[in-house]
Amino acid sequence: MSPTSSAPVALVTGAAGGLGSATIKKLSDAGWQVIAAVRTPEALSQLPLGLAAVTPVVLDVTDPDSIHAAATAVAPVLADHGLDALVNNAGVVVQGPVELVPPHALRRQFEINVLGQIAVTQAFLPALRRAGGRVVNVGAVTARTAVPFFGPVAASKAALASLNDTLRLELKFLGVDVVLVEPGALETEIFHKADKAAADDGWAGDTEARQRYVKALGDAQAAAAKQKATPVEKAAGTLTKAITARRPATRYLIGQDARALSFLRILPDRFRDGLLLRTLGLSRASYPSPAEPVHPR
């Protein structure tokens, strides 16, 4: 990437994932220079090949030294014009009943999805101010309306949304826009990775506590399998719009499910709870009765 190019520059974290990879392709096709940030050197091989003006960089959002090294590495590219867009796309999903989520997994959720995003934003704000650029944070609609078994990721994205809104106000008169993109379910590997992480970490609690949720988790997974996820290419189109629009909206929802969940937040709590539980196939029959012993299988 030439540091003297007049093309706008975007830095995208989580560039090796489904949404990140699709987005850097669209930005490259639109004539943008892209700094594609991935967490590990091994992930560099997962970046799409053959794209014009894409510079890979290793950036672990949870490691201050890695963030500093990445900022130093791309400084020549940003020296004159600055950075037009920082896309905080890196993230993980920790899922499962809140009762059973191990504390270290919950802590990791917040370290990546909240603290890491802010650390990267702080590092690149000087370059964003020089260009009059924007921060685009990838959140989740579950930050607006939480659903069972996604409490950890919903909580982390709610924290990110609050910080996003604060930054939007604080940076308004400093020439930096702040935008929140809120997807619903996407056709990406992130949820499969979450399943594997849960299996690797194991649930907290004893066997009886874990068995308490077996049928409910199965019912919810069966109901979710019937819901249509948004294709990643379509989601990347919306994210690219948030990055490139001359006057971006403050928020973008992605997917019919995201719009539905956004609407549900205005309903009375009890009514909303009933709708969500029915949609997820959850009822009293999904759980053992309080007096019913739970027998490990």
C-alpha cells in the first residue's frame, strides 16, 4: 500500500472472519485502501487473496503491545492523510445459560468485545481526527433485546453500544463520526466457534446443574435452526455502507430478525418475554419442575 495514495483508508479488525473478509473485499472493489487486521500470524493465511491495496497486519485487540506494534507498522500509510475508517469488527461469542458460564469465559467475552474495541479506538483516534474519519463498531441486536442463552455476548455488546453512544457525542465536534452496526444472526462460523469454545471450556456447576438446561438448550437450538440467518455478503454490504456513506446513519440493523428484536424492546417486559420464549420453543416443559430430581445421563 502506498502512503501517498489518495484513496481513502480503512482499518478492519477481525478481517479473517466471514463478515470481515467479505467487507474488505467490498472495500477493495470500491477503491479503498484496506488495512486488514488479524489476531495471529497464522490467521494471515485466511485473508482473501488477489485484492488490490490490502495490507495485512497482526493486531490482537486484547494485547496492548500488539496494538502498539500494529499502529507503528501502519503509521507510514497514515502519516499524511490519516485514517478514514476504523472498523471494530473483531469479536467472539460466549453463549450458554448464565448460571453455567465459567467466569473466565465471561471475562474473555468482555476483554475482546468491549475493552479491546476501546483500546484499538484510542490508539487510532489521532489518525481518525486528521482525516475527519469515522469509527464503525460492530455490535449485536441482542444488546437491545437479550435472548436466553446469549446473555454473555448480549451484555458485552450492550456495554459496547453504551460506549459507542458516548463516543459519538464526545467526538461530534472533533470531526469524527461514530456508527453502530447491529446484526442479527449471520451465516458465519462465529456461532460454530462459540459451540466449540463452550465444549472446550466446559460449563460451570455440578452435573445436576448442567442437566437442568439440557432439554431447554435442545429446544432453543431446534427453534433457532428454523430461523433464516442473513447471508454474510448481504451483511457486508450494509457494513460497507456504514463505512463509505457520506452522511452515515448513527445505527444500522442487519437482518429481519434484528429488526424484529429491535421492535420487541418497546413492548412491556412480560409480553416481550412471552413472545421470545415461544419463538425459541421454550416452555415449562423445557425444564424439570422444581420438585423433580435431575438425573445425569
